[in-house]
Amino acid sequence: MYVLGKNCKALNTTILNPHVHLLGDDAACIAYVRLTQYMDKQGQARTQQSEETRVWHKRDNKWQNVHFHRSGASSSPFTFPGHK
């Protein structure tokens, strides 16, 4: 989930071309393109694209995200909790 920045408002976030790789019974990796459409503080419609990868590990019968990476869109208007 993204937390909205003070300077913009999210309109739509889409995950494109997801690729899921199961790594046994207790691990998985998903890679995808995140397309975020939003209004900036001047009211202009903006579109931002980034590539993301997440690694998941099943612990105590619950899936937990143990690693996150984002490439592109270095001046992201959003902040992912716990990641910069």
C-alpha cells in the first residue's frame, strides 16, 4: 500500500505484467511494472512507471514480504512504509 504524499493525490495504481516464481512451498518472488496515475499539486495529470520486485517467505503459515526493490521513478511522489 502507498501512503499519499502531501503534494499529490493518487488516482489509480495498476500492476502490469506480473511474473510469479514459486521457490518451493515457503518462498515466492513476484516482479512487475507499477503504473501510477495521479494529480500533482498544480492539478496536472501525471503518470509514473517503475519496476518492482518482492520476495515473500511463508513463516508460521503466513506469507510475509521479506524484501522489496523498486527501479525507476526515482522522484516518486509516494513513500512505501519502511522503504526509501
